[in-house]
Amino acid sequence: MKADRNQMETKIVRLSEGNNDDKALFEAGEILKKGGLVAFPTETVYGLGGDALNPDSSKKIYAAKGRPSDNPLIVHLYRTEDLYRVAKEVPEKALRLAEAFWPGPLTMILPKSDLVPKETTGGLDTVAVRLPSHVGARKMIEYAGGFVAAPSANLSGKPSPTLAKYVIEDMQGRVDMILDDGEVGIGLESTIVDLTVDPPQVLRPGYITKEMLTEVLGRVENDATLFSVSGKTAPRAPGMKYRHYAPKGDLVIVRGESERVAAFVNEKLREARRAGEKTGVIAAQETSSLYDADVVKTIGKRRDEEVIAKRLYGILREFDDENVGKIFSESFGEESDEKGGLGQAIMNRLLKAAGHQVIEV
Ligand code: TXA
Ligand code: MG
């Protein structure tokens, strides 16, 4: 990254309990209206906001993230009726989903209106839209004029930020303001559902599961690449093709019965150590004592998916900070179509972090 992008002054404001800190949110809105950038909390992960209707703001977002500009941004609203302004057509399915899940962690892909510049949609004729449930975020969007484009507030290639601390690490000197609301609620990005195809397709799994969407819409499919082990087919959400969420170290997922996984991983850890590598393991609380690595990260109880989801990105960042070169992870979540819950989202992100490297033992 160019050093000059790190020169700007970033105002950091801690939001008050309940996000009723109107003054800071109002100021953030003013900055956005003038074409500036504000990193802000949402219920999923922190976002890096700019005015979605201003092409220059979108260009600034790409520059601040170091992100390729063919990777479209999500337009954040504060009220459902604004769907009609950003989408050319609002199918009945979109209204049913909005009714069921907005405000909340669901992003819909729709044909875009002329109001939304192509700079915001990465050149596409479709637009991603979401109405977050985070109260402070919604107030800020309203003060900003109603349409805030925001990718996750991480530098490209790093995990999405789940703590303000990570936003500050990545974005200080690159944005005008950072709104600090501590730890986010969910920790994985919103579910993305494409309503421009029939049946609708989940392009990115999240807290709103395919099963929940199916209950409202009847039939929903997964993008076929979401849980691929080889990772060879290109996903349909442009951003999902980049090797996101990747730790600097080499990460491999090991699947199987827990004692066998531990025996296999410990053998590999010995080899890596002999080769002079610092080693790490991501394990469930139930099995973390079985591993003999330099750094063992306990992600949570195996069944406590909400905790696992919230911890995952932070753990990946910690490995980077600790310069761990070789990482093994137990398998988490449930990638099968039958099971719902956060498991699918966890597995999808873990697979991506591992560059789809999985060993069955
Ligand atoms: O939870 C979230 O969605 C967070 C918070 C900040 O709201 N935002 C977020 O944005 O995760 P980002 O930019 O990191 O991820 C957006 C994803 C990318 O994979 C992008 O390719 C996809 O959405 N996307 C955006 N517009 C699209 C479109 N028109 N068609 C297909 N995929 C699209
Ligand atoms: Mg992102």
C-alpha cells in the first residue's frame, strides 16, 4: 500500500451503550455526505462506509481496502421502502424476505436502478442490498442520506473485523472516522441471496440459513461452490473468488474421529517443528488438550456455534500476529444441506481460509 494513504487523520469515537450517541452518528453522516469514509459497526462485522450514490466514494473505498474494483459493494439502507430506489424491480420474494428478516443479517441481490452508480456495483447491473439491525448503523445511514456502500472494514485479504481494535489496525490513517462499538454480535458476514435467478441462490451462507430462506420462499439453492473442497469452480459472488479470510500461515482442515485427528495432527506438528516452523491448532474446547502445538486456540464448545462464529476471524488474526507458519484446524460446522444453523457459514469461511485444503483421516 502507498504510504500517502496512511497520512490522513482518523477520528476514533467510542459509541455509547445502546448506540444513542447521536452526536457521533450525526457527524459520521455528515462525513459520508461530503464523500468521506467512516468505518462503523454492524451486527455481523464492521463495515467501511461511503455514500453509495457517489462514484468517488466507492472508488475511495476500494483504495482504502486495497481491493480490486470489480468486487461489488453492498448498499446498506435504514428503511425497507428505499429498496424501490436502488432496485429496478422489487420482486414479491424480496418483500417477503424483507418482512421476515429485515432489519438483519441478510443481503439480497436485485437488478439495480439507475440511481446506483456502476462504481458501487463493480460494473454489474445488479445491486446487493441490506438493512442492518444495528441501531447505531441505521441512524448513521439515515443521517448520511439513506444509502451507504460498505464492504467489511478489513484490508483486502484479511479476515473481516469483529472488534474495533482490528478496524483500527487496518483502517487508521485510511478513513475519516472509526465508530468503535466493541465486539460485534455475530462475527460472520451477512447471508447473500441472489433473487435474480430462479430458484433463488445462496451466494454466501450466514446467520440467516438456507432453511430459513426456504421457509419463506419455498425453494432455495446453494451456489454449488460454497462447500467445495477443491475450490476449483468460480463462485458467483465476485468477492467470494478471492482468497479472503486467509491467515498468513498455511492452514489445513483435518476431518475425522477426534482421537485420530489429534494423532495425525500431532505427527504433522512434529514434522513442521523439525522444519523450523511455528505451529498452531484451532480446536474445540473438548479436544484442545490433545494437541501439542506452539499455539493452541480453543474456539469454543463444539456445539456452541454462535461462540465459534464470533471467535473464528479473531483467531485467524491472532495467528498472524503471532507469526504462526503452519496451522491445523479441526472441522467445525455442518456443510450438509439437511442441517441448518450457523454451521454452514462457519464451514464455508473455514474452507476459504484454508484455501479449501482438507485432509480426511
Ligand atoms: O455482513 C456484511 O454483509 C458486511 C457488513 C459490513 O454489512 N459486509 C460485507 O461486505 O461483508 P463485503 O464487501 O466484504 O462482501 C460483499 C460480498 C462480496 O463477496 C461481493 O462479491 C458480493 O457481496 N456482492 C456484492 N454485490 C454483488 C452482486 N451484485 N452480485 C453478486 N455478489 C455481490
Ligand atoms: Mg469482506
